[in-house]
Amino acid sequence: MEITSVKSFLVYYEKVRERTNKLIKTIPPEKLEWAYMPGKFTIGDQVRHIAAIERYMFAETIAGRNSAYHGCGRNLADGYKNVMDYFYSLHQQSINIFESLADEDLQRKCTTPGNAQIPVWKWLRAMVEHEIHHRGELYIYINLLGVKTPPMFDLTAEDVERLSITQH
């Protein structure tokens, strides 16, 4: 998918983020720093990572600056309310940067942290893929806690099967 319009991208990206927002609202506050095994990201690390990488890697490089990502630890935001505020605040900062782009900027090259030169639109697409990847991990983490998670598009696989026409 090639991104050719900043406005249409932002509408699409906010729909992606709505699904992430719906999921993170199911995180039990007392389990925010839970991980499935020692040394792995906690749920809070995942949320902080999505926020920090969007703002300090993707948005910074799109703005023509070097990546300023410095991890996703509790030093960035600790406690449920602070983590959620951090998540929403950094997203808004990123959106402000993306809104400043003109459609022509989507073809401009940006330099990734790996020193690759790619069009801004491809870097935006990578950002969306990155969020979706970590959202999938969050689904697993939250399910491991026995918490009911929201279906992606308001239907579960069982709902789709039940509503589908049987083909023989």
C-alpha cells in the first residue's frame, strides 16, 4: 500500500490507533508491569514502547532529525495513569508532526536509524506495521492473564463463522 495523501493516512492511522486504545483499556492496572517471563517486556514496557518508538524514532526521522529513542522502561512513565498519559501525549505529539507534512513530503527520503534512505510514506507504513505487531503481543499478554479482550472488528472468529453462509 502506497501512502499518497497525508490526510487519508491520518484518518487510517487513527482507526488503527483506536483499536490499540480499545485494547490497552483492558489492561488491569495491577498487572501493568507483568511479563510472561523474566527479562521480557512487561505489559507497561509494550505500551511505553509503542508510544516512544512512534514519537522518538518514527516522528523524529520523518521530521528530518536523528532517532531519539531511549528504550521503554519505567523511568519514562511509572504507574498506570502515568503510562496511559505518556502513551496518549506522545501520540498527539507525533500526530502534530505528521499533520505538518504536505503530500509532496511523502516522497521525500528520510534516514532510518539503520542509515537507510527511504521515502517518508514507507516509513509511515512501517510505523503502522510496528504498532500492529506490538498490539498483537499485547493481545497475547492480556489473554494470558485471563482478561477478555475486544475483538478486532467487533466480531470474534466464532461470530464470523456463525454469521457466514455455509458452502457445501
